[in-house]
Amino acid sequence: MKTYKTTLLLLLLAAKAGATMAQTDTLSAKKDSVAWSQELDGVTVKAQRQLIKQEIDRVGYDVQADEDSKTETVLDMLKKVPMVTIDGEDNILVKGNSNFKIHKNGHLDPALTKNAKEILKAMPASAVKRIEVITDPGAREDAEGVDAVLNIVMMDTKKMDGVTGSVSGNYGTLKNSGANVYLATQLDKAVVSVDYGYTNMSETSTSHGSETERVYVASGNIDRSTSRGSNPGYLHYADINASYDIDTLNLISASFGGYFYKVNAQGGSSVAKFDAVGNPIYSYNEHYWMPNYNHHSWNGRLDYQHKTKRKGEQFTLSYLLALTRQHTEQETTYSNLQNFPYDYDGFLLNARERFTEHTFQADYIRPLWEGHKIEVGMKYIDRRNSSENRQEYYNPSQSFVGTNFDHSTQVAASYADYQYQSGKWSARAGLRYEYSYLKGSFPDGSSNDFDKHLSDWVPQASLKYQIDASQSLKLSYTTSINRPGIGYLNPSVSSFPGSVKFGNAHLVSSTTRTIALTYMKVGQKLTFNITPNYQFSNDNIGNITYAEGDTCYSTYANAIRHHRWQIQGYVQWKPFEKTTFVANLNVWHSRFENPEQRLSLNSTDLWYYFNLSQKLPWKLQATVTAYGQVGRASQSIYSAYEPYNRYAFTLQRSFLSDDRLTVRLTANSLFHKHQHFKTLTVQGDVLGWSDMDNNQNGRWFRLSVSYRFGKLKASVKKADTTIKNDDEIGGISRGK
């Protein structure tokens, strides 16, 4: 009897201990990973890594934890990333707008930034480890002039045998096509990757048209025009990356890449002017042809990174060379002239623009003690632009006009960034100082030379509280600077019937400040993010339009005050195992002011993006995408966009082992042959509207095929810190 009682007591103690351990393990699992799940089927246990993670300055999406990464592209993965949206034309928006830059492994990638949709929809997601939205660029990132940074983190370098990669191609009913190849290999301590792509832009796919009406307030006269044209051409892009591990503490990495495109644009329009009561004044037909429009953009980078034996301490030296060359040749002729008020019947425009930039940077990171880290650095930029513009008139009183303009910017900057983390609290504060020297000269003597000295202090600060393992709250303050590029600075005058355009050589940098509060909840089936924020700028560089008689003049000035109250929201919901719903919403109220012209414009609108993905039998996957705008959105002091809605459908299936072969069919605007986009000019010296259509907004179908080979376990290593130049707007080097 005693033995029986002893045995029973031992069994009860063991059961209690087992229950306690099980409870502890469950709590630990919930703490370590919010996306933890268990599905019991006999003895089957499934666990999923946490897909979304928020840090003090960024939100990350774990691509490799998403099983769709085996068969989809990076562009597909972006549709699931918080604060990132992709429309039916593959245009990318971050935090609701296009004011962002793209980095690869922590450094600016100019080619990727300018041609993101072409490159990312060909890049296999299996080559990417993580996608980050850097919501609050710190002091190190300069006053980069962007609302956010999209960082593509490639796979870490591991042992890799042979050559791995992927090939893909696509063709659409608009007769446009594309192809891409990605290769990676490892030779001892060196890793090399090559990416090349080609896109053909057919006449059908680039066909566009518009109807426009302009009313001159002073005279009451009316301009009406209809136009049609196309921009057929082709695009090549390539990227070569290499890294070499000297030893465990020293790394050298280098890259070279860029893109080239050539367009043979042509089209025509019919233009007529009427007086205030509808009587005709004059009319003519216009035909334009651009037989030689080409654009080159290339960049090379070299980084040396040294890590010490102290964990987290490292020193980085970086050099970046960026080159851009652009040539525009346009011939315009006028016919069917009725009371034509100008003394020429056509012109030939020849413009060349060149951009060269050298950047040197040094960064040092040192952990001070537990939970404390400081980063300091220096940067120097030598940026040179030149422009030649010649406009030759046919049968004119003046045979030609032309301007040569050179512009250089020297930037010297230093920064200090402090980071703190203890328990549930983390903080980051930084200060950056930038000195800029700008000089403009006119080799042809057409105007007086000028120069400017600018000094800017750029503070940044963030404070985050981790409420529990799944919830966080963050308050941030950021500052950014935009410096004018040569496209805004070039004072050369381009004259057309009824309009004159020229730059402003006396522009200075503008400053934008943002205050934001972010709440994020990461759950097993439901993840959402909400960010109310306020953004303001009192010296924004904006387009200035005015009229003299019936001629419209357009230039730029530091004259715009912009204030925006905004609420950004993101939801990822998985109601069932094979169903995923993603939504990005942006509600904002904007106010533009121009005190010099005594104008102001308010707008309140909603921008939405919905994506529903459903896995079907036989390895099929269907996706429905809808996006658009509710309410009139003002983007300048003069105009606003009318509401619009777009939608697309995708069906895909994967074949072969490990889903190496994927076939996808996409249908855009299936029930609408044409889609229109309307802009209203509601105030200023010239009022009116413009209704535009583009074949790519309407109905089309596209078939895409991709194939992966080898086992992609590595990608070229990059230095943890390197050069990022994103401060310039309106220049040929920074245009998107």
C-alpha cells in the first residue's frame, strides 16, 4: 500500500512538472514569435516565422519566411509589404506617394530607383532575404529629400556550388515584351552576381492621347486641342556585383550597373483658339518627331569595410561614381495654318545634358556599453552638370536661339547618430550639418554667372515603446532637404506656340519636416499598422505658372508652402489558411499656398489599394487587385486630379520539382477597353482641364514565364554602410 501511494505521488508530481514546462514553453513561443501557429494532424506540427518586424527606424518583411517567395518575383512580394503599394501598371508607391528611393543592401541603387518596376518584376524573390521600408531615415542617410527608403536585402553569403539563378520572359497583347536573366556563383572567397534585362516598348503599348482646354482669365480666350502619339523604344539594364572576404574582419565589395533606353516618339495634335463668345481666332495642326532621344545612366561603387574584434564596431570607406548622359532631338512642324500668329512654321530642338558625380564617405559605428551605440561619419560630394540647348526655327525672323549652362554643387557633410535600447524602450537621435556651394556659369555669355553658399542643420529623433511581443508604439520627427537639379536650374528658354518654359538659376534647397506616431500590431492572422502624421514645408520648390496676354509662362521658385495632415493604414488579414487579404489606405488633407501669387488650395481625399490572393486546387493561385482615388487630390497650387479606379486579375501555376517553373496570366481592366485620367486646373491666370488616356491603363493581357535553376544560397555581400545620395530633385540624375 505504501509503495502504491509513493508511485502515485511521483506520477502526480511528474504530471504537474510537465504541465508547468508546457505552459512555460507556450509563453516563450508566443514571446519569441508572434506569428507562431500549431496545427495538430496526428503528430504533424507546423510553425511559421514572423513575417513582419518593426524596428526603431524601419519595418521589415521576411521574404524567405513566405513560401510564395519560391515562385514569385520581388515585385509580387512588395504587394505584401506594409506601406508599399503596386498598381496595375506596376508603378510603386511607398507611404502613399512616389517620393522615395530604392537601396540594395543598404546603399542607393540609381538604376533600380529609376527603373524599379522593370527590374523588380524580373528579379526572383528567392534571391532576396528581406524587404525593408525605412520610414525614418536617420542622420546618416543625409537630408535625403525623401519620405522613405525601400531597402532590398539580398540573401546572406553561404556555401554555394556551381551557378544558380533564373530566367524569365513575358509578352502582352499590347505587343510589348521583356526578358531577364539573373546568375550568381561563388569562387573561393569571391561571390559574383550578374543581372541583365531587356524591355521592348511597342507603339501599341505606348500609345496615348489627350483632350485639353485652357481658358485665359484676363482675356476670356479659349484654347482647345486634341492629340495622339506613341513612344516606341527599348530599354536595357544590367548590374554586376562582386565581393571578396579578405578575412573574417575585412571585406571589399564593388558593383557596376545602369541602364540605357532609346525612344522614337512621334505624334500630332490639332489646336484652335476662340474668343470669349466662341468666335475662331486661329487654328493649326502640329506634328512632332523625336528620332534621337536616348538616355544613359551608369554608376560604379567601391566599399571597404573593417570590423574590429569588439562586437558591432566597424569602419567603412566608400566611393561612388555616377554618370548620366541624355540627348534630345525633336522636330516639330505646323500645317493647315489659319491666321497663325507666329512667324515660323516649325523648329528643330537639340538638347544635351550631362551629369557627373563623385562621392567619398567614411562611417564609423561603435557600441559604447550595453544598449548604447553611436555612429559618426563624413561625406563629400562633387556634382557637376552641363546643358546645351539649341532651338532652330524654320522660316523665322530669328534663325535660332541657344544657351549653354554649367552648374556645379560641392557638398560637405558630417553627422552623429545615437541609439539607445533598454527593455521595452528604444530611442534614436541624430544631427547632421551640410554645407553646400553652388555655382552656375554660362560659357556662351548669355547671362551672368552666379554662386551661393548654403548651410543646413538637419535634426532627427525617434522614440519607440514595445507594449508587448505583438504591439509597439513609435513617435518620430524627421527633416529632409531637396536641392534643385539642372532641370530646375537651367534658365534656357524653350518657346512653343502659346507657351514658354525656363528654369530658375537662383533656386536654393528646401526643407520638409514630418512628425508621425505609429502603432503596429503583428498577429497570427491579422497584422495592421496605423500612422497619423503631419508634414510641412514653407520654402518648397514648386512650379510657377502665369500668363502674359495669351501666352502661358512656366518656371520654378522656392515659393510654395505645403501642409499635409495624413493617416496611413495597412492591414494584412488571413481569414483562412489559403486566403490572404492586403490593404493599404491613405487619407490626407493638403493645403498649398503661394503668398506671392496670393493663391491657396485645399483638398481632402482617400487613396486605396486592395489585394486578395487565393490558393486553389492543382497549385493554382488567383489574385485580384483594385486601387484608386476617392475625392480630388491636389498635387500643386493650381491643379487637382479627378477620382479614378483601376483593377487587375492574375492567375498562376507552378510546375516541376520545388516549383521551379512558374506560368502567370495577368488581365488588366478586363471590362474597360480604355481608362481615362483627368486633371483640373482650378486657379491661376489659366484655367481648364486635361483628359488623358493611355493604352496601358486599359484592357490588356500578359503571359509571363520564369524558371529557377540551382540552389540560390548566396548573394554578393555588401558593406553594411555605404553611400546614399538622394537629395536632388528636377535633375536628369534623379528623375524617376
